[in-house]
Amino acid sequence: MQRVVFMGTPDYATTIFKALVESRDCEVVGLFTQEDKKVGRKQVLTPPHIKKYVLDEGLDIDIYQPKSLKEEGVVESIKALKPDFIVVAAYGQILPKRVLDIAVCINLHASILPKYRGASPIQDAIKNGDRFSGVTAMLMEEGLDTGDVLGISYLDIKGKDAPTVFYQLADAASNLTINVLNNFKSIKPVKQNNLKKSYSKKIAKSDGEIDFICANELYQKYLAYIYWPGIYLSSGLKLKEIELHDEKNKHKKGKILSIEKDYIVVGCESGELVIKSVQPNSKKQMNVIDYIRGKRLIVGDSLF
């Protein structure tokens, strides 16, 4: 029976954690996750998704929430759990060398490494129009997602939005994790090709601002940022439901090309988009037809 300390925070991590808990060959002896955070306008103190899962299921697993893994006593706490493996998935903290030295540390990174090392690999793969994404199981070292590869699971992401890809990659990561742990002694780690490396930065709200330049690029950004931060115009108008209509026709950007029963077609410098619903500043999401009527916009006008 392999003793596993798990480190993770969001629902992506919870899916992998659940697979380990249910495995006959693993015993999860401790969970490390981020601190509870105040959420929403009322600032309600809310536990991480994975902590809530443990509490809701009544699992007899100790939960640790250090602000930093460098805090006094953290290393001793992990050593006391006597792990064979430390499995990490979207934890949100970098593991210091003192932790890496305790046991074999395996990270489940949501990209095909060395592509998209860093914070937002799924969103970047979708935004850039990649056909495939995946999950890489790798040995952890002090560098950022630079460790030797133990296994990769691939996923066709064409036309899929970020929540869908997150969900499917979490399932893929669960299977990959169990497979790697069960076969660890026979796996020969493979070094990453640093010549093909790329990096994925943390997404900022400002990344969601768009212009009607390229319809295809705008639509891919919509799929990538549909959960957060969304996409919006410089005026603050959020585009909530859109579809790619054409990739090649050239127009004045933002021009309303046609008004249909429940959508409009808007031109880009390259391509066209169908827009079904929008959300003005400080208002609820609404059908785009109601919006343009309120603004008295007609065919030929600009949505800006």
C-alpha cells in the first residue's frame, strides 16, 4: 500500500484526489491545500473545493492549510506522515527543496510539457487554437514545471470551452496518476526538450478585453475565458454568448451586418461573429436584440 500526501486546491485537483482515495493500492495520509478565502460581496469565508469535498464526505484524512510550505513545522508535519509519494495538482504554491527531498514528488500539469509551463496552460491552449492539450505527470524539481516526464495523456480540445476541457483533463489526470503510481518502478523518466518550452502566465482581468480584429482569435479567447474573466469591449460590454460565423470576410470592425430574430452578426477586420447575449456594465445578462433596441442600433452601426 503506497502512502500518499496530496497537495491541491480546485475541483481539478479534487477529481484526482478522489481517484486516489478510491484506489485499492493507495492510502491518502494527508491533504495540503490553500487557506480558506473570503468570497463574494458578503466576504463569506469559504474553504477550497477539495477541503469541502473531504468534509462533506466525512473522510478521515488530516487537512493542512499552511500559508506557506516554508512555515516552521510544515516539513516536520509531512515527514511524520511518512509518505512514499507526494502528489501535486494545481496546489498554488511552489514546493521548496526541503519538501521535495522528503519523498518522490509527482506533479500533474495540465499541458503537454514542455509547452505551457506555468499558471494557465488550459486557457492558453484553447486561446491559441491548439488541436490537442493533455496532462503530463512529471517528477518535481526546483524549476517551474521542468521535471522529467513520467507519462502523458492527450485530449482533442478543438471547439471546446475551458470548463469542458478542465473537466475532461481532470478525468484523464486521475487515470494517469493511478497508472504512474502503480507502475512507478518500471517507468523510465524522460527529460523535457527545453528547446520547445513555452510559458503560461497567470490570467488577469484585463486579458479579457477584445477588439473586433480577427473573428477566429476572438472566438478562441471567448472559449478560453468563458468562466473568467470573460470577454468584453473597451466600453465594458461583456459578450456572453457568441459563435464563429465566418473566418475570412473583411469588414469594418464592430459593424452590425445583420439583425435576426434572436441574434446579430457583427463584422471583424477578418471574419464575422454571431452574438446572442450581452451584459452591460452593472446590469444582468440580456438578449442582444433587447440591448441594441435600447441603444437604437441598426444594421450598419457599430457595436462599440
